[in-house]
Amino acid sequence: MKYTGLIFACVALFSVEAAPLIKSNAGKPIPESYIVVLKEGQSVANFQTKFDDIARRQNGRGRKPSISHKYEIISEFAVNVNTAALKELLAADEVEFVGQNQIVSINADQAGSGVTAYVIDTGINTGHVEFGGRTTMGANFINVSPNTDENGHGTHVAGTIGGKTFGAAKNVTLVGVKVLAADGRATFAEIVAGMDWVALRAHGAKAVVNVALGMVCGGKSRSPDAAADRILTPVLFLWSLLEMTRMLMLATDPPPVLKILSLITSTWIGLNTATKTISGTSMAAPHGSGIVALWLSSDSSLTSAQALYTKLKQTSTNNVITDNSRGSPNRLAFNAVSA
């Protein structure tokens, strides 16, 4: 009996944990239809033989296992399988996870409804026609400065998050928090004041906070970095910073995310119809914030920041970005929602 117990212990010790089956409330599940995501370094072509073996073994136990879609770049494939074949796929060493296939749709004009995006930046041109009355100036920490955007950066960011033409979440509520003056400069004290103001108001709400300030987080600015870390606990869903090297989230060790260098057109200042095309990682941050706002408004299963990060990672496209500098993870964010 002692030897038997030892054998069982060894089996348990070296057993391989099955891959998770990911489900979501974002759409209508399609029965016996799944998307299989392979681990990094694996390919659909190499896995094909194993799938064919599974299909042969489990044929006749319900729906005939088959591959419905193969993707050329992404190491994933869509399948129609019965329960027995699904269990074998989840047990395969090459599989990272399996996601339930779903029918999803969204009214683009309602994307982001019920979610507030706080833009800690230069302020927002709240009268711009792109915002349709969904934008307010929540706070202004620049002395002797009007409650509007005198620089343009904050308005550009806000338009990328929630403008009716350029925004990812076209019905999100936008709140400007002005911590940068007309020349784009700010003191650490002003930045921390903006963070504190948001933390007091975002607690318990569906909210995303966008900070596209290169000196905050990931650099050598200890005071704003410490303030950001302390804000993470009361902010319910997400503190978003795709600027520089990482996204700050409700997690002990905030994981790194995508940095994009690109030319982006969005809203601007001067006129209530003004637009401008500019570039930089500050333009990447609001895309991520807009995607998160869209998810928060459409998927009730996303009840923690960690869940949001997991979805952001799982739905991103890997290894398609060129000139990927400074070691950023090569992942292209995707909203995972069909219009």
C-alpha cells in the first residue's frame, strides 16, 4: 500500500493541467463551436495531425469534429467539435486555451454607454461636435488657466477614446482632468492632484483612466509613480497607461503591454470642428482605453481589472508589429467585437 500511495503521488505531481475553456457574456454562444488558441511557438500546421487523430477517435460521439477556419498569421483555429473532442483539445500540451465561439454585435453609436473615461491631460475642447455633449471638464489644476484645452493633446486623446468619428467607444462619457498647461508642461504635484481627484470619483464605477504622460510610470518620476500605484486599489476597473512600457492595472505586478508608434487623426482645438493628425505613443494609449470602455459597456463578465487585462492579451494579435523597439510585447490590440 505504501508503494501504491507513492505511485499516485508521483502521477499527481507530474500531471499536466488542462487548458482553460474561456466563456464570455459578450454575445450568443454557438453550441459546439470554439476557437483553439495555441501556445507561443506552436503552429496550426504542426497541430493538424493531432487534431485529425482526435477527430477520428471522437467521430460518432455527436457532432463530427472539423476545423472551420484556419488563420494565416495567428496561431489559432476555429473548430466544430463534440464534448469528447473538446476534452481532448483542452488536454493537449500545445493548447493555451479554448474560447467559446459566439455571435456578437454592437451598435457603434452606443459603444461605451454607461462607462466614464477620465482623461488626465491638457483638458478637453468640450464643445467639439465629435463629442455630442458627452464631455465635461471635471477638474483644472493649472492656476490662472481656463477650463478648456489650450494645447490640443487632451482633446486629441479624448477624440480617440470616444469621438463619434474617430473614437473606439463612441458613446462613452468623457471627463477632462487638466494637469498640463498650454505649453504641455506640468509639475509632479499637479499630476498627483489629478490622480487623487479621479481616485475619489472613479471608485465603484465602470471607469477607465487615460494618462498619456511620458514621465509618469516606467520612468524615474517616483512621486507620480507611487501615486498611481496607490490609486490602483480604489479604481474599480482600470488605470490605463499604454504610454512608455506598461499598463497599470489592479494587479500586484502590472504586466507590460503594447507600445505603438503611428499617425493618428482625431479632434483638436481652435474650432469645434477641428481635427489634426499627430504621432506618438500618447496616441496609442487612448485606443486601449477606448477598447476597454467598449468591453465594459458590453460584457458583464468583466468584473475585475485582471479580467480586462486577460481579455486584452487573449484578443490581441501577436507578432505583427514591425520596428518593435524597447522590448515592448509585440501585440496589436483588437476590440474583439463585430460592428
